[in-house]
Amino acid sequence: MGSMVSTQQPSPANSPALLRVLLVGGGNSGEFLLNLLRKEPNIAIIGVIDRNPEAPGLKLAHQWNIPTGNDYRELLLGDVPDLVINMTGNMELQQEISLAKSSNTVLIGKKSANLIWNTLDPDKKTLLLNQFLYPGGSDSEGKSPSGFIIGNTEKMREIASMIVQVAPTPTTVLIRGESGTGKEL
């Protein structure tokens, strides 16, 4: 079996009210999912597994004192999760995990996780993306109230004001030589 870095997660991982999740695959998509799942109060991440010790998801898990390793069996069998999310996209690994997991553990693959993500409400998706892209809350600085213009210069405020004024009207708009009724910038 592979090496395991065992650290204790601050949240009560053994609480029956929590959904206990094992994340297999700590690449970019695994890191993104880890960011999302960690913010959910009813989810306890019991571990992140990746063969690459430099995977961004593993590094993030280390920062948050979430157990990590390079072999899913150590966490799958020792600390039985309610849900295993295989973010590797490797179908052979998916089959291996399916055979090794407890009958009480649900296994979903990368495509299923992507399907769930893609069916999220657009406002919720925007909020999640902003939390991921601007973890310090700096996303509100320099943005217009509508949330799509980044920048806080006088010219940007002027353009944002013009957009707000003309968007609800059917008139032709001319901004810096561009014209059209669709009001694309």
C-alpha cells in the first residue's frame, strides 16, 4: 500500500449528521471540488488521494489538515466514507474503487460530479466561482453592482452607468464606434 499522511480534520468527521466524503484525484478539478465541499457545513472530507504528491488538491488538503495519501484503499477501508468522488476520470480506477468500497458507500465519477455542477442554478454557480476565485472576499472590490465589470476607474464607472441606462431601451447604441441594437460591447 502507498504512504499516508494522517492528520486530523478539525470538524467532527465521525458525526452521523455529516456526509463523509473521500475525494480521489487532487488535480485542478479535485482542488476546485475540495474548495466547494469544504464550505458545506454538512460535509466532512475524510481524505484526498492522489498519486502525485505535488497535486494542488493534496497541497490544499494539507493546509486544511485533511488526511491525504496516494492509495485510496487506506481511507476507503479504514474510515468508511458515505461518498467517494473519483475526479480522475480513470475508468479502471472507478471499477477498482467500485469493487473495493463498502456496499453502504456511494461512488460517483468525474462525469457525474460535472453533471451535478452543470445543473446548479446560475446564481449559485456564480457565487461558488466568486468564492473560489476571490477567497478573501476581494471580489466585491472594483466590481459594478451588476457584477460583471471589473475595475474601478472613472471610465469603467461611466461605461457601467451607460449600460444601465440603455440596456432596457430598444434604441441603437454607439459606444466608441460600435453600434447596434443588441448593445454588445
